[in-house]
Amino acid sequence: MVERRTSTRLVSALFVTVVCIAAVTCEAWAQEFRRLAVREYRDKMKAGWIGQIAGVSWGAPTEFRYADKIIPEDKMPKWTAQMINNAFGQDDLYVEMTFLRSMEQYGLDVSIRQAGIDFANSGYPLWCANNAGRTNLRNGIAPPDSSHPKFNSRANDIDYQIEADYAGLIAPGMPNTVIKMGEKFGRLMNYGDGVYGGQFMGGMYAEAFFETDPVQLVRAGLKCIPRKSQYAEMVRDMLRWRGESPNDWEATWRLAQKKYREDPEYQKASNGGIDVKINGAYVLMGLLYGEGDLDKTIIISCRCGQDSDCNPSSSGGVLFTTVGFSKLPGRFSKELNEEAVFSHTAYNFPALLDVCEKLARQSLIEAGGRIEKNSEGEEVFVIPVLAAKPSELELTWAPGPIANSRYSEQEMARIKAGPAYSLKKFAPGWEMANCGPDMDPGLKAEFGGRKNVFLTHPLNRETGCVLSRTAEIPAGRKTTLRLVVGHHPQGDWVLAVRAEGRELLKKAVGRETAVDGWMKAEVDLSEYAGKSVKLELLNEPSGWAFEAGYWAEIALESR
């Protein structure tokens, strides 16, 4: 009996094992794939870049000239073929090329910390969330904290949305790759809806290699972001309003204006007209009402106003991808200077296409796909169809905890740009922490009649910028810390000096204390003679208006 029961159990186990193996095999056989010839991929990817370039070039003359109002039809610029070359210095193109370069150099799985170092070292001008995030990175606040609302007041701005096109263009049919890239590159400067806007755009691009219906493209993008986010709510509203007013985009514009610009519930963490949601609505306005027409799509997104070059760049890029370069009208590309290099990047247009194809091949393999050859011998991407898995919901106005992420001394030594780097030239031995991005911190050639002035700014309303160093105070001599500090003509701030955490001086720097805009301060450090002491100089906030600290001199004197 015992032997028989054992044999029965063995047979049952073998049966279950065979069934499980068969189930796994059947699941693998049943996996759905999409097939995209590499030739077709490159044709559509190329068109996606042309759409971006055309959209931003066309809309550039109108950028932020029409706030909360529709651009009159007769004020819309007329497209000319030569306009295509006006995009090489545009931030919604050159920023995303920095991300491509990071992946090209370090691989598709480049760490977020390395991506942050590369972004910190970029030399092009930036604004809004990009500028705030990059300043944080340059000050040693590593990602993801570089975008956390505690350190970045612009986290809900449009920035990652306007530069996420690359993600979909190197991940055709791979929404989870798009989402993953948003969690890496989007978090250098954005948080919550600011990240979701980029993941949504990237999701539409990824689907545009297979789908032409704008409504289906929007639905595909929607699957890439948290359902309960305000951004997702905006997308659903746009689909519904378009259904209610299919022939009147201006009626839908008014509804979007009323809810996403005038309702305080949707203005939380907003920075006005640069908010990601309202500009995302304008992208969708073009796609949903453009009827698949290239010109009409760009024109509608542009005429919606606000960031009226970036928004048509996004809608144009998505729509052009569905068409493919070989089917585009010549007026959008015939004058393109393919040898011109995009500002502060490693790429001209052909090199840009090459790096995208290279990374698309890597993305495919990482996603579980493969490359085959068809009967004609041409390469084909075999792309697994996988359901999108959105990021966790985060709210910019009620953020989660910070990660306490800071760059090490070794990592900071690799950042060769920004205020922290220029501080080494101005005041060797001093380091900086908690410097906010406002008022363009860093070394200035001249200010207030003095040359080589270093500018700092408090991180936020509660946190001052700190300059610190550990100094050896010689024995038997009197040592004095001497400072010359100034203020903006329209503001003031509070200077504090600490030694080993003990406050030695605290004084307002403003019109009443600074003669001709400058104030001298001396602090006696004799009590620390013969000791090593940590010194801290603080630019503390006062009323939160023009509170930059201007440092003309920081010196230790021993007599």
C-alpha cells in the first residue's frame, strides 16, 4: 500500500509538471507580436523628428505671446520651407538629445545618477523645471530629489512633456519602455503630472508606428499614466469634450480654460501658463481636431496659445510619425540643413537618426523582442505586445518623502558646470548646499559696481542657501572672517554666520544696512584658535522677493 501511494503521487506530480510546462509553452506560443520592418521604423521615426522640428519652428514667433486667449487666425505665421532650420537652438529638441547621448555612451540602462550628471554638465540655456532641476543637480541634489517639490517649485511645469518624444521614437510599440524612461529622465526635473505628461506623449509616439487614428493614439498614451492623476483626468475630458463638440475646437478650448486654468482645484502646484496639464490639452486639441491633416494639427495646437511652439511640436511629431517621412510633403523637409548640429549636442540630423535606430534595437531586445529577416531579406522588428504598467500615483502638491539623495564628492568632481563649480573659482575651499535655482545663481562678471560677484538664492521659503568650509584657525593669532555682501535693488535677505553650528552673526542685508548696495561684516574667530572649525554662511529668506545673496568677498584673515 505504501509503495502504491508513492507511485500514485509520483505519477500525479509528473502529470502536473507536464501540464505546467505545456501551459508555459502555450503561453509563449500565444504571445502576441507586432512586426515592423526596420526600413519602415526608420521612415516613421525620421518623420517624427521632422514633425517636432516643423512644429516648434512654425510656432516659435508666437511663444507665450498669447496667454489665456486664442491666437487670431490672421496672426498665425505662414509656413515656408526655410523655417525648418529654425529649430537647432530649441530647448524641446536639444534637451532630449542629452538623454539619447547618455544612453548611447553608457547603455540603455544608464543609471539615473549618471543621467543627472550628464544633464548637469549640459551647456545650453534652460528655463522652468529644466533649469530648476539642473541647478539642483549642479548643487549636489541628486535625482530623484532634484525634481522633488521640496527642492523644485517648478515640478509640475511642461518640461519633460516637451522633451519625451525621444522615448516613443526609440521604443515603437513598447509602452513600458517609455514609462521606464520617464522614471529616469523625467525625474531629473519633473514630478507627478510633470512626469506623466511626458510618459503620455511618449506612449502616443510608441503607438504611432502602428496606429493612425488620433483617438486611439490618445487612448494608448492614457494607458501609460496613473488613472487617478489630474493629467489623466484632463485627457479623458478632452476625449469627452471632443465627442460633444466634434466640429468646434474653440468650444473645447473654452472648457479646458475654465477647468484647467480657472478652477483652483487644478491650479495646485501650478506655475500659471507653463503648467503641464493645460499645455497638454493644447497638444490634444491639435490631434483631436486636426482630422489627420498635418498643417491643421499644428495650427490648432499653436493657436491655443501659451507655450505655442512646444505644443505644436508635440502634436506635429506624433502625427508625422503615423505618416512616415517618405509620404510627407516636401515643403516640410526639402530645405533642412542635415549637416547643422543641434545646440550643445553631438548630433546633426543623420547622426540623430542613427542613434535612435541603435537604441531602438537595444530597447527591443530588452523588452523581449527580436529581429528577424523577412522573405525579401530585410530586417524586421518583432515586438511583443505587453500591457502598459503605469508609474505609481504621486501628487506634486502633496508629495511623498524625499530620497535624501546627494551626489558624493567624487560625483561632484565630475560636474564641471553651474554655481557649485564656479564657487571653487570665487572662493576656493568653500562648498555650497541648498541653493535654489531662482535668479540664476553662480559667478557674475559684474554686479553693483563690483567685479566677480557670486550670487546665491535660498532653496525655498524655509531653507537658506549654505556656503560652508572647514578651516584650521591658527593658534596665537587673531583670525577674522571678513565678508562683503550685497542685495538686489528690489529685495533683501538675512545673512547668518555659524561656527560649529553656533550662530555668531545674524543681520538683514538690505537698503537700511547696505551702503550703496553693499554691506561689510566681520566675525572674530579667535575663540577657535588652534582648532579645526566648520564655518557656515547662510543666505536666508526674508519676505520671498528678490532674495538673492550677492557675495563680493569671503576672506579669512589671521594677524
